Amino acid sequence: MYAVIKTGGKQYRVSAGMTLRVETLAAEPGQEVVLSEVLALGEGDSLQLGTPILTGASVKATVKAHGRGDKVRIFKHRRRKHYAKTQGHRQNYTEIEITSLVRPDGSAA
């Protein structure tokens, strides 16, 4: 069974036991979070789609750690104009492990 969830402005296809990095969540490591924005829920050949969100469905996850991603270097240059600018950015993330998927009728999968 899998679900398509939306968090941090991005969409992820998740299943139970999966570990992934999402945008920063306001939760401590070890704490359980409930992601309620489930867009689709699939099992085998059947697929339940939300319009746009599947009401009653949710995904439970445990926060593993917080961290910062690799540095992205930004370099801007204008030829023959004596202009060069360098910047860097490191995005914060939260690493979560999906523990269970909850169907719209309330049963866990």
C-alpha cells in the first residue's frame, strides 16, 4: 500500500517503513507527526483519489533527525562588465520515517 502526501509544498509517494527528507517540521526527534494532506491512496490495482485531499486519510510518521542539506553555490557573472557575485545556500530538512498509513474509514494499513 502507498500514499501520495503533500508537505512543505512538495508531493511524495510514501509507503510504510520508508525514510525520507522533507521540509522542516516543527517537531522534536522521536516525536510522532500526523500528515493529513493525503492526495491519493493506492493498494494493488485500486486507487483512491482526493479532490484535492482525501478526507479522513492520514499518514503517521516519526521524526528521526533535523539537519541541513549540501551547500548549493550560486555564481552570477556578466562578461566584460567587471561583475561577479558568489552566494551559497543550505536548506534545512527534517528526516522522517513513515510508520503507518490510515485509510479514510479509519483502519490502519
